[in-house]
Amino acid sequence: MKFTLNPGPLHWLEWGDDRNPRIVFLHGFMGSSQDWEKIINDLAQDYHCLAVDLPGHGQSLGLEPAQYTMPGTAQLLQEALVQQLSPQRHFANLLVGYSMGGRLALYLSLSFPQSFPQAQIISGSPGLSDFKARKARRDIDLLRCTEIRDDLKVFLRKWYRQPLFESLWKTSAQEVLIEQRLRNNPEELGKSLKYLGLGSQPSLWGKLPNSASKLHQIAGELDPKFVSISQEMANCYPALDLRVLPNVGHNIPLENPTAMVAEIRRIMEGQSDDHKPRAMGEKTSQSQP
């Protein structure tokens, strides 16, 4: 059974018995807590599942500007978990984040390991380590903010024509996504991209080797850019549990929810994985979509 929670300024959805091991889900840019519903429906019998609308998405709207940033959003999530959602149990057994939510999940696990001792990062990264690359990306993000406010539908069609989403081009999923994303508030999406976009995110590459949390990374075989970034993360943090899933691209939760459920259960059941993916070529620059 699904319940709605509103502790503080963020909107949450809750499934399952809160006495069970807890999994917290973070969606990607332009998504919402409801993006996880199909996956969570297969998990809620055994786990306490929480999915949040990140600032600027779903029903988490009209926040203070600082609360849209990565540190500000992370603080809101930490406070909700500790103070309002679970006064008797101040941690998540697993934090799952996709794309933008994956970057945020990595930040949370590195910043608050006591609350987030284990994270599954799906098509996410530690950000951009080079200052000039971050500045250039921030300029792109600000231009995209204007495009979002001018005509969201035109922006969405351009966004999903990026090579990153090529695996969706010949499926009906792309049109379904566009219709779902049109429900967003353009002004709020602009705030999210401005403050939580890749150009504004602090680089986490320097903190990655010293992670006190257990980190799991997933990339899709048809998403070579993030396969390369994931391999670079494994080079930086050898303890990384890295999985490359076949026949999927960037949006793994949408393209193969069954595989995602299996991966989450594997982690929650404590199955070790000695598998290391094959080398994916030379180290890449950290240029990302």
C-alpha cells in the first residue's frame, strides 16, 4: 500500500512496513517519486520503500533557492530521514539514485555515511573535476533553463534526441516520457537545473577513494559514456561494486525495471559480487551530458 508523506518542504511516497529494511529512491532530472512505482511494487512486500520528489519536481515546489542546491537538498533529505520520517531508525539500508538522483545519492553517502551507509548509483557520476569544464557546463545549463521556460515541449524533444537516450529512440517509451515530463512546472525545472545541474555540482572525485559507505554503480551497456565514467570511478575506488547491464541504455529503471529489482535484491540480500566488467578502453575525460 502506498502512502503520502510531507515532512518538511519535500513530498514523499511510502510503501511497505516501516519495520522492514529501508530503501530510499531518488529520481532523475524532470522525474518524480512516481517514476519508481513499478520497481517499488515488486519490493514493498519485503522492504520499507520511500521515494521523494526532489526540489523543483513533483510536489516539492516553491522552496528557498539554497534548498535547490546539492548541499541544500542533501541537508533536507538528511533532516527528513533523521527528524521526521524515522525517529527510531535514523538511516536507510540502501539509497538508490538514477542520473541526477545518482549524483545526489553519491553526495549523500559521502557526506552522511551514518545515515546512508550503502548507495546504488544508476547512470550517475561524481561530477566534473575540472573547473573550466564545470564553468562551460554551467553556461550550457543556464541556456537550457531559458529553453525550458520558453517552450518545455520543444526542449523535451531536443533533450531526448541526445545520444545518451538513443536506446529509447525506436520505442514508445520516449513519447510516454515526454508526455509525463510535460506535467512539470518549467520555472521549477529551471531552478533545479540551475542549482543542481552538473555545472553547479561540487566535484566528488577527490572524496570517492575515501568513501566510508559501500558503493554500487550500474551503467547500461548501450550507454558507452557512462560505462567509461563508471570504469573510471572503479579505477579511483577499487571497492566499487560495478555492474554493466546488457541491452539497456542510460535510463535503466525505465528500460528494464525487472533487472533493477534483481540488482536491488542482490544488494539487500548481501550477495557478494567478484565480477569486474571488462576494460572499456582508455580513461575518458569527464565530459558528461
